[in-house]
Amino acid sequence: MKKRTPARPRKSAKQRKRAAPKSAPAAEAAKTAMRRLRTELARALRNIAELQASADTDFLLGIPNRRGFERELARALAYIKRYRASGALIVLDVDRLKPINDAFGHAAGDQVLKAIVAVLTSQVRSSDIVGRLGGDEFALLLWNLDETDAKAKAAALEETIDRLTFQFQGSTITAGASAGVAMLGSHAEAGRALEEADSAMYQRKAQRRHER
């Protein structure tokens, strides 16, 4: 005859409770850990977004820097090509910022730049973009303007900036600006458009010197 395996002694209720897996506390700990990880991930993503934004923003003026503006220009051109929209690019250069910096210091030059940015942002629509390409050079991306309107806008910006006056060390100073225009259509390229507007700006700057 086959031998029977002796039955194991039954555990008491107290022993069963002690041996049972601690599922509820473990699950709660896992949920807490997941919540903490989600919070840390959200914080890390916010930090990344802030770093990306700061990398694309001029710290002094609070507008896109060259990198940020070129990114927006590329997006705009993709939209223009896809939907056959139109726009204009204006490159604007402050005429006498270096002499102001040399005579009165960079704090004076910063004050001039801030005043000019205030003019530029107040003279465009919320959908338009104003950026600083570097130093005393700015760029504006304007939607749905034909060439006549774009050149009229550039002239109006020059006129408004020409009227700005500043008081430094008892002297009344003006800066002035020269602006050039390039049109944006379905065949426009970002680099070529910036070069075209920049070239037009230098032609305008030379013309303004002869007009004085």
C-alpha cells in the first residue's frame, strides 16, 4: 500500500494573519511612489520648458533673440507655404546706439533699446513677432501685408523712433532707426529673406545719411 503523506498541521488564525502578504500597505506605498515620480517628472518638464524659453529669449528686452526669432520665422514660412498665406519681414537697425553707449555708458544704451522695443511692440498686432537679432538690430514678422503696406509700416516705425528723445547727463539725445523690408510668400526661405531685408535696411541707412 502507498504511504499517505501526513497532513500538515493547520495554522492558527494568528499565524495565518502573520504569514499573509502585506498587500494593502505595499500597494499604498507603490501609489505614493508613483505620485512622487509624476510630480518630479512634471517639475523636470517645467524646468526644461523654462530653459528652452530662456534660450530663445533676450534676457534684457524680454523678446525673442535671434535663435527664437529664426525659429518663429521658420514656423511662419511653413504655414505660409502650406496655406498660401503672406507676410512681410522688416529688419530695423538703431542708427546711433554705439555713440550713445560710448558717451553715456551701456545703461543709457539699454534704456534706448527698451524704449525702441516698446515702440515696436505697440505698433504691431498680437499675432506679429518682434525679435532682437543682436546688438542694435531688430526684426519684425508681420502677417498679411502687401509690399506697399509693409514699406509704409517700416517708414512709420522709423518716424516714431526718430521722435524719441532721451535725457542723459543734461543732454537731449535722439537715436533714430533705419528699416528694410522683404516680402514672405510661398517660395520664401528664412535665410534668404533675412539677407534681403538686411540688405534693404543698409540701403535705407545710407539713404538716410544723405538726407540729413
